[in-house]
Amino acid sequence: MVPSFSMAKSITSILIGCAIDDGLIKSVEEPITNYIPELTKNGFDKVTIKHLLQMTSGIKFNESYINPFGDAASFYYGLNLRKEIGKMRLKTEPGKQFDYVSGNTQLLGLVLERSLKDKTITQYLQEKIWTPLEMEYDASWSIDRKKNGLEKTFCCLNARARDFAKIGRLYKNKGNWNGKQIVSQKWVEESTRLDTSEGSVNFYQYQWWLPTPNEDFMAEGILGQFVYVNPTKDLIIVRLGKKEGKADWWTIFTSLAKAY
């Protein structure tokens, strides 16, 4: 198995869509304090699920990967993500500015966990994606601790290339897998199409990167993990590795799609 790193963010987004389809979450416009009421005292009552999905929540979070005392290190190596989430504060008004930080996706993870009630996120992943897509290999999702652990939804889903490719195929086919709708077409389109609302950007939507205006999209991990999808060209590219190297992968993928 290969670590996904931040490709897990895109899979977390899929599960949020499944939870909405299942009626466990009402809509992306819900304030996250409906699920994490302890953050009300920290001023999070105006932060919505959509803000987290679009990375426009305004949370204060140090994304540095080299600072051993930063938030990213605390989330990656810490033993109590729920406690770390409880310390979160805002630095800007929600919905005004894009800021790519992993704290947004971990907040989505806690929203998802609270909505599931009697299931873990991993169990929900198995039920909604791994079993229906008939994945070829088992996978694992790292948690913060053994007892009552919370999945690190901002990273750390460990799987094989073929199975990551199946996730790309699922979204290429607008959430449909061999005639069965796994996640709604509406969610797939909403997640991967350009949004022009205030605070949004033209290269990112619901935890998916948008490399061009041509309806292609991709999941990306920090060390060169990619699932690139171009529905128009019927093209899926998976690239895994321990290093990104000096290659400009966005340009490589879009150039291949153009020539395909």
C-alpha cells in the first residue's frame, strides 16, 4: 500500500457527499457547530461545511511541514485530534479568502464522524466505496490513537494504485459504478466544477484541484501522489511515489490529455 497524503482530502469529500445523499448531513450550508457544538465558543457558528470544502473557513492553522511545533505536525503525530480541533480559532471572516490548510479537512472528518454516530469513518468508507467498487486490495486509514481513534481525514489513506484509479473512474462517470449510483451526480459535478462565489478560487473546489477550465480535476498528495481525471477525454492517470521530483506534473497531465 502507498500513502495517499492529501489525496485523502478528495476521498473525504466523497464521503461527505455520501452522507448528504444518505440524509446524515442536511446540506453544505449547515454550520459546522451543528455537529461540533464545542466550537461555538470559539466563534465558529458562521463556518459552514461548504467553507471547509472550499478551504475558505478562515481558520488559523500553520500548514508548515518543517515546523515540529506547527499545527500540521500536531495533527499528523498527535494522539488526540479531537482535542486539537477544540483549540482551533479563526483568523479571518469565513467565506472571504481561500487558504489551503489541512485543518479544514480534519474538521470535515469530525463533522462526518459525528453524523455517522454508530460507525467509524473507515467503516463508512468500506460500505460506500470499497465494497461497491470491488476494490482489488484492502486499504487502511491512519488514526490518531488505537482506542476510540479518529481518522486523519486530511491525509493518510493507504491503498494501491489500481484502487485509486477506480476512485478516478467513479468520478469520471459522475458517481456511477457499473449502473449503480454510488454518490449523486449532483455532488460530483458540484465538487469538481468552477465556483465563482465570493472567496472561491478557479483552481480548487470541494477538496479537488482544478488544473484547467476544461472540466478536468485531480486529487494530489504532497510527495507526488496524483489521481488526474479528464472526463471529456475519458482519461484517468494515477501517479504514486515517495518524491514529487522536479517534474511539473500538472503540465504533464494536462499536456497528455490535450494530446490524447
